[in-house]
Amino acid sequence: MINDKLTWLRKNLFSTWYNSLLTIMCLMLLFWVARGVLTWAITQAQWAVIQVNLRLFLVGRFPQTLYWRTWIVLAITAILAAITGGVFFSKQQLTRPGIAFFTFLVGIFLIILPLDLISRFQLLLIAGLIFIGFGVGRNFTEVLTPWLSLSWLLSFPIILWLIGGGFGLQSVPTNLWNGLLLTLLMAAVSIVLSFPIGVLLALGRTSDLPVVRWFSILYIEIVRGVPLIGILFLAQVMLPLFLPADVRLDRVLRGIAGLVLFSAAYMAENVRGGLQSITRGQIEAAKALGLNTALVVILIVLPQALRAVIPAIVGQFIGLFKDTSLLSIVGLVELTGIARSILAQPQFIGRYAEVYLFIGLIYWVFCYSMSLIAQRLERKLGN
């Protein structure tokens, strides 16, 4: 093992004298940068801005007496995510270092996060549910795989009911949905809605019906030619003008509408690239077997097209998740918006680095997780 590593280092990093010199210079640069960052993080940074305002970052002004509903939402999401991860990684061996790393991560969260005793117990319980859900997903892969998509879809109305209230629960106005809670909600709903609309637009652009084809082309090209911030302002200002006077859409719904309309156009072009990769012979063979056009598209064309453009689709989802930060410009206090309000607190004025590093870390964790899931899905479908 050690000899293999030394051979790899000698071959890739120290193969020639100038390659060795470049490697040493890069290591010195990395050491200098890392030392400066660590020195600032330990001696100069004021992380109290994160500890004091952690609840604002996560749930904003959501009523504290109703936090139990957000904990249930977190538990539902964590269990489904753990089961999904167990299904995807069922063929890989669960190593002791992986279990140790997960335990270490949970311990760090329990120690660092400024939570009360009850919240720490709830976080520990959710960690246990994640571990159990992952094991269930690994051991019952064949049984659970057909039900994963349906479970995620059914969880959406339950999560919205727990957050918004109604039907027996106390209602929570959308102006109290802030921080990471609003960011995840807006991103998830927009992704779920924009994907089927984008697929329909892609199919419409390749349709033989002139009206459908030209409508799809017109919509896609117009939306792609307008910046997202313009679409968001149009959704906030213009959309109510097309509705009856007694109907007023909530600001959150108008923000979702803007994200969906924008993302669907780009999603359509990604899917269209996959549709063009399907050879005409497969379509003709399917029709020769007696399948009608709808079955050909659903059973033959779309599965192969979507599989071919998984990286582009996930890239679009990641971009949509990051684009939710623009919602703060139109008055929605999501993660970036709540950061601005925290920076306005007198005792934390000028703490830009700490605040934006923290929210940047949050964005990176979610985006990188989506990327890893996409890579695993691509390998699984390729086998």
C-alpha cells in the first residue's frame, strides 16, 4: 500500500525537476492560504453571530411554539433521504470508517450547535432514524425501489401542511417562512414543478404539430432571453394583473411561479438534447411492434433521453437551488435575505465574512449532495 502511494507520488507529482518544483510551490501556497484562513477563523472571526442567530438562519421568524412541526418535517425528510441513500448504495459495503465518520459528525453537531437539551435529544433521535432508514433501504432495496418516487411525492403535501397549517393545525403566514426553511421549500417545489413542464416543452418543440412546436419554441426562446431577476419581478408585479380582482396570489406562490417559468425553459433544452440522441430506428421499431405514439414516448424515448442528460438536469437543479438567493431582492426573506437582516443588527454590523461563509457552506453542502446523488444515479442506471 505504502509503496503504491510512493509510486503514484513519484509518477504524478515528482516525475521531473520542474514538476517537483511546481508541486513544492503549490504546497507552499496552499499552506500559506490555509494558515491565514485558520488564523483568522480562530483569532479574529466572531462566530457569535452564527451562534446567536442560528434559529434565524434555519427557520427565520417561524413561531417558536410550533418548532415541533419543523422537527417532524426534518424527521420525515431525513428518513426518506436515508432510505433513498440506502437503496442507491445497497451494493456497496458499509465500512466502519463510514459509520465512525457519521457518528463523529453527529457528535460535532451536538457539541457545537447552541441548542437546548430537548433540541439535542431530538437531533440525536433524528440521527438514529437516519441510521435505521439507511439500513432499511439497504436490506429491502427491491421492495422499496418502486415506492421511492411515490413516497417523496406524498410527503410534499404533508410537509406543506405541517409548515403552513390549516386542517386542524394553527395557520402560519408565509411572511414568517424565512431562512433555510423557505430556501429549501422554494427550491423543492420549483424543481418538482419545473421538471414535468420542461419535459412537455421539449416534447412540444420536437412535435410535428406546427402550433405546439412554435408555441414551445416561442416560450423557450423568450424566457431564455430574459434574466431571472426580470422574470421574478414580472411574476411579482404582472402576474396578479392576469387574475380576477378578488384573487390575490401569495408572494411565495408568485416567487415559485417565477422560478418555475424560468427553469422550465432551460430544462426543456436539456431534455431536447437527450431526445435528439435517440435514433429514429428505435422509434420505428417500437411502432412496428404496435405501440402508439404516447407509449413510444413514455416507454422508449423518454427513459433513454433522461438517462443521457442526467448531468445537465442535475446541473439545472443545482442552479435553481442557488438562484433562490435572488428572491431576497423581491421581498422574500430566504437564507440570503435573513443574512442581510442579521447583518443589520447593531452588535454584528460588519460581520460579513462570518455570515456569508456560513450560508455559503450551507449552499455547498446541499449542492454537493445533489451532485453526489446524481453521480450515483448515473452509475446505477448505467449498469
